[in-house]
Amino acid sequence: METIKAPGNNKLVKDTVKDIYSVADKNSLQTRLFINPRCKINNQKDIDELVDIAREGFGTEMTEQDVRNHVLNTDILYLVKDIESDKNVAFSSYDLVNFGNDKILYLNGIVVRRSLQKSGLFYDINKRVLSIDDFDYIVMRTQNPVIYGATKKLVKNIYPAQEDVPKKIKDLASIIAMEHLHMKSFDPETFVGRGTYGVCLYDSIPHHKDTNAFFDKKLKLDYDKGDSVLIIGELK
């Protein structure tokens, strides 16, 4: 089985700032992409704002250490700012990893303020980040059925799925779960990690018309115990 590793020669060396579009018919947004954000986001005010977005987005008391671990200690941080209010309204963070010759964009987390949820930002943010390199897969871990549903729109194939999963995808899932995420309990058949978070991350589980039943009946996630599902999106 192949092993997973960080890219040895990372060509993504420039931070970028770009004005984008309006959402919800009112919000003009500016995006900022930071490579190696741990070296660049060190102002306590900026960190407090990220914590505030995370708490609002999840509806639970995320800690500053959670944000540092999963947002700043990453390879890429993508910030979305509302231009009029001059405040950040969303962020996503990523790790860059390789599986053999395949390039993987691992989404550590994405959070959007509640006023802009269901506005298409998940799709738009990830579509823009995927465009910065020739990635083969986008991978993430979640409890949220909406994330699975939104990822389906981004990718050619998504796993886990109702049908059988190819062996290469199972191998990739196992390697990411064990080597990159250090998951103690991972099922390579269902892609479910039992007790990953210890608790439910959300004040209430978001609803997606096509996915909640799949998570509940097929994968049998126990949200209260902190179960998670590893999602692999095949891009080519």
C-alpha cells in the first residue's frame, strides 16, 4: 500500500487577494488566500475573529486551540471578507498531500457565518481553491450531511456511496485516516470513524434532502458519540 506525504516541492508560494462576486444579493466579498498561515496570522484580533466565525457557524463553543490546530497549522488558509463591513464572514483551511503520484487537497474545515449559509459559498470557495493546482482528489472529514451533498456538485465521483468502492479509493481512505488524521477507529468499508470527535460538533445536525438518510441508515452515524465520515471526491 502506498503512503501519503506532503509534497516535497510546493509551487504554491504566493498569497493572493482577489475581489469576487456578490451573494445573497447584497454581500460584495473579497477573498484572501494565505500559504502557510501559521506564519502570517498571528494578531490576536484576527484569531479571535476566526474563533467567533467558527462558534457561530457550528453553534457550539469551539476553542482558540481548535482554531489554531485546524485552521492556522495548515498549508492553506482561505478567508472571505465582506467588503462593506470589513469583517471576515467565512474561512476554509487545507493540507496539501500526495498519494503516489496523485495530488490531494485535504479540507481541514470550512465555516460560513449563518447569515450566508446556503448561499453557495461552500461550492464557490472550494472551486476556487481547487483551481490553484491540478488536484486529483479533494478529501474531508465531517458529521454534516450538507457537506456531503455540496461536495457531490464539485466532483466526478464521491465516496462513500451506495455502490461498491474501488480498492484504490479504499486504500487512499485508509492511509489518510491512519497516517494523516491518526484516527483510532476507522472502517475502510463505510469510511466511518467511530467516536472521532467525542461529541456532536453541531447544536443541531444540518439537513440535506438526499444525504441525511444515507448518513443515518446506511452509514449509521452516532452524532452524539462524535462519529465522522471521511469523504473522498474524485476529480478526474
